[in-house]
Amino acid sequence: MSTESGKRVRVGRIVGLHGVQGQVKLESWTEPRIQIFRYQPWLLTAPGVEREMNGIRGRAQGKGIVATLPGIEDRDQAAALVGCEITVSRDTLPPPAPGEFYWTDLEGLEVVTTENASLGRVSHLFATGANDVMVVKEGDRERLIPFIQGPYVHSVDFDAGRIVVDWDPEF
């Protein structure tokens, strides 16, 4: 599987403050959530903010995660980072297990039916709780296709740049 060099992957965001010494609360999208600290450096981004950080430490705290960011010494400095998204280089993530995929690697792939009818390209994916859903766009048309391997998703071929699905093109 080939990935774009330098591609960034969103792994979480800073959602609040913890204490008075500059610690922050995180929302982590890694599994398990504490795994977010294994992937560094982080690029913190928000409107008007872009800051790369390495050496972040953290721990689980109740139902959340608390992080200590290098160079952030007090609550006011930390407050400026609330709302920042945390991205890492795609190259820092381990390769997915067979049959598993990073959403970022699926974005941009062409989606075709088992009869080879083009449905468009994967714009993005989202989780519903029951299953993940691909948002496939073709011009102004948008299709929501469950990303369930077997019944709907028959194959993912990164070399060909396509995903084959069992889906009615009229739906």
C-alpha cells in the first residue's frame, strides 16, 4: 500500500484545561485512546495557530486524558491551545492489520460498483456507532455507503486506487 509522503492524520484535539500548571484535556481518536502519546511530533492547528510539539507526556484521568505539553507552563498559555486539532505524520502510524484501513488512506479513492459503474470518490468517512460510513462524491451528488466489508465493500485496491462496492448506482 502506498501513502502520500507528508500526509497528516487527525488523531485528536485539545478540549479543555486541567489544573493551573498548563496541562490540557484531550479528546483522542486513537485506539486505545492513550495511544495518542506514541505518535509524535504533534502539529497543533487552529485558526491563527500552528505549532509543532514533541515530547508530550500524558495519562488517563477518569474518563479523559490529560497532557503535559513542553514549554506550556501555566493555564493562560494552555488556554490559547484549547480547540487545536492534533495531527501527526501518516508515516508515524503503524501499518494497519490485514483487512483494516486508516480512513485517510481511503480518502480520494474511486468507488465503483461490482458492475464497474463509477459512483465517485471517497470524500471522507464518519462513524455512526453501528458502522463506519463512506461519503462518496460525484459532482454535486453525495452517496452515503456503509463501510462494511463483505455485504457492501467487496475490495479495496490501493494500487488501482479504487474500492469495489455492491451498491445500486441509482441509490
